[in-house]
Amino acid sequence: MMDVRSRILEWLYPGLLAEVDRLRWTTEANFDLHVLPIPWTPATFVMAFENARHMEPAIIEKTASLQDRLNSLIEIYRRSQ
């Protein structure tokens, strides 16, 4: 049923689902930067955004947790320094 609904939504509003995904990743990236002791800069936001986007399938499949995503972002930040 959701597949039919998704197809109808995409037909009625092209790009809506992609925009919803982008906004969700933006919210998650802002959350990650808020709870971690990482300074907010445009570069760290891009890191957090890409990390949230990359970790989403694992979190949905329950093979990773939010803590894993935060640890991943900390490691990315350390490597960038």
C-alpha cells in the first residue's frame, strides 16, 4: 500500500520525497552537532549531513544505533583535523 502511495505522491509532487529526505538528514545533522562537543561550522555541518545520510540504512535496519552514528561523526571529525 505504501508503495502505491509513494508513487502517487511522486506523480503529484515530483521531488517531494527527495526534499523530505534532505530535510530529515538536515535535522539529524543539526541534532548530532548539538549533542556533540564539535564546533558548528559549514564544514562540520556537511560532515554531519553526509554521515546522517550514509548511516540511515543501517539505522533503519537496526544494525546501527544513534550512538554509532554519533561515534562515526566524532571519528570523521578527528580525521579531518
